[in-house]
Amino acid sequence: MFLHTEKTPGLAHLSYVVGDSGHACVIDPQLDCQRYIEIANEHQCKIVHILETHRNEDFISGAHALAQLTGATVWHGPHSDAHISYAKTVYEDDCFNIGKLRLCVLETPGHTFDSVCYSLFDTNFSEDTPVGVFTGDTLFIGDVGRTDFYPGRDEHMAGLLYRSLQKLVQLGDQVQVFPAHGAGSVCGSGMADREFSTIGYERRFNPPISAGDEQAFIARKTAETHYQAPYFQMMENANVEGVALNLSRLQCQPLSNGNLSRWLDRTKATGVILDVRDLNTVKARYIQKSLCLHGPLISAYAGWFLAHKPSIMLVAADYQQALDAHRQLMRMGIDTVQGYTTDVPMQVTSDDRTIEQIDTVAADSVRQRLAQWDHWTLLDVRKAEEVEAMPMPGSTHIYLGHLAERYPELPPDRHYTVMCGSGKRATAGASFLKAKGYKNVDVFTGSMMAWQALNQ
């Protein structure tokens, strides 16, 4: 008997393999799904069921691909916005036996209409008291699911979610919580860093759950600010039809037949150079007109800047870094990576791109500029909730994701200093502006953290 948690970097996605007596099931698999087969094999188990908690918006489900590889049946909740072509439908109180383990369906609409949870019973000890529950995007550790995916129906969805959470609370304080996302996910901003909790703990300390009655809960949820990246619609469509796994696309190939200049020539200079090296390296050796996203920023913001799926060449420190970036993009449906290179020349000659620095400025210089400079803009790319909680005087706010569409609002002849919470998102924002031809752009080192330290 085993329960394995598989965490997907970047997306902060959590999936699970549960097995006993030679059989296993997988809950909410990712697209590159061979790992689940390896886990089942390690425990001498065969995957027989694949359970989905809802139709995902932020990543491609691996359920269809895993079913093709294993012959397992995919199960999905009722009331989906569209027919899930690769799955059968489960309803309240349907159960699946995996050896002495039993998983039972709880219909929990709110995040989406088709959301379900799966309560887990260890029948060696109790037939009617669950030991755990797989909560999908209904309940997280420290937060609850978003309710903003149905325009004009926010209050209705929040009410549904409130009642679904009450159903989970009734399972009992002893029940362990296994959500589909952890801290860092776009599905909620208040999630705890830990990945373990119980219904009892969440009932007492999860802020939305402990906020009060249904009306207080609805008021809290409808006041939240969430962002919907352009690629979300692409994910919803893909997760209706199902996406097969192309094993050849799992690897990232080195740039062949020459250098970046030749690649840009072949793509008619419409290809995008995506630099995934660490941000300090990027600032020291920035390739003109490239976009820089490192680590978790790829999953958080590639869906804003690369949703149109251009031809992409990765610049990375090594193969593993390129592979990680490639797979993050693939899980988001951005499957147009042509390869990678670790070789950054002194000049990319195809369209006169050069290697330069992204300048940085310290907090005391920013304070001086705020007092003395004209023709200069301090551009804050944080989320709206961050700005509301800790406003930066004298700044102009455009959320980093929205910069992809709103950058024309920024006069190109001004000087821009880009800031965020720490300087990481600011570097990504500065690289985007420079890629769009803005000449005078720099990064506020340390950003809000440095500003607070200066003014203590």
C-alpha cells in the first residue's frame, strides 16, 4: 500500500499515485506521464484508473496520454462545460477499489462546474471514515479555489464553492488534504509553503474557510483579483479533446546547423530567443531583443508572452536547464521550442543584435530620481494585490503579464526603471521592453525589498 506525491516544478502542480495489491490509480497527471508508470512499477502495480478532479486551465492534463500508454480508464466529473472526449463520467458516491483502499467521489462544484474530490478510505481500519481527500482545485493548503472563470457568475460560483467546502469539512478533522497545487501556483495566492495538512487544521486556520458565513465568504471571493493568461483558453480546449504524448518532443535538441544568427535567418527573424539563464547572468550578458524568463517565471509568465506559439530557441546555461524550461513550456501547450544553445556569441549578426548589459539602479538612486528626474517612469510590474498592500509612491503600475499587450501605452522616448517585489520579475519586464525596442530601460535592484530597507 502506498501513496506517492509527484510535484511538477514551475506550475507547482501536485499529482498522486495510490496503489495496493497490484493495482494503482493516478490523480491529475501531468502531460509527461511516464514517471507515473515508473512509480507504479516500483511497487509492482498496474495503473487501472486515472482520476481527474476538474478540467484544468493552467496546464495540459496527462490523463489521455497516460491512458494511451497503460490502457487505464479515465474518469471525470459531471457538468463539464464541454464533453470530455477521452473520459467516462463519475457521480457522487461512485467508488473505486484499489486493493484495500477505496476512493469515493464527492461532487464539489465552485472552482468549475465539473469539480470533484475523491475521499480515500483504508478499509483495513474503517469502511466509513476517510483517512484523506484529494481536493483538486477546490481546497488548497491555506487557500481555496478560484471562482472567476465564469464571467458575470462570480457570486454564484463562490456560493457553490462555499457549500462544497462545507461538504469537505464534514469529512472529519482527521482527514489529510491532498490538493492539486501548492505555493507558487497561479490558482491561488495564499497557499502555504508546506504540502501537508488536515481538514481540521484548514477548518480552523484557512483564511477563506474561517472568514465567516456564506455571505462573508462570497464577499471575500468576489473581491479577489486574479489574472487569466491568454493560454488558459488554449488549455481548456486541449483538455476537452485530450492531448497525446509525443515521446520525441520530451527531449530538447541542441541548435544544429550553425549559430543563433543562422537560426534567426531561417525563421525570417520572427523567432523568439527565450533566455532561461539565471537573471544575474542575463543582466551581465543580455542578447538584444531576447525575452528572459528564469525558473518559475516561465510557468507564471510564458503564457502571457508566448501564447501565440512562435518558434522558440532557448538560451540556457546547460542541457538540464534547457530541458526543464522546454518541459515547462510543453506542459502549457507551448510546443514550438526548436532547440537550445549554451553558446552566447559576442554578436548575433542576423539583425544586428548585440550582447549588452541590463543596467541596474539601487534604492537610493531611485529615491533621487523620484525627487529630481523628469522624463522618467518607475514602472511597477507587481500584481494588483501587492501594490494595494504596499504601494510604491510615484510609480506607474502595469502587471507584468499585461505588459505584453499594454506596452504601447509607454512612450518609447522615456527612461524606464522597472521594479517588482525583489527584482526578478522586473528583469523579465525590462528584457521584454528592450526586445520591443525601448532603449533606456534598467532594473531597480532589490525593488520593493530594497525600498523598504532604505526607509526603515
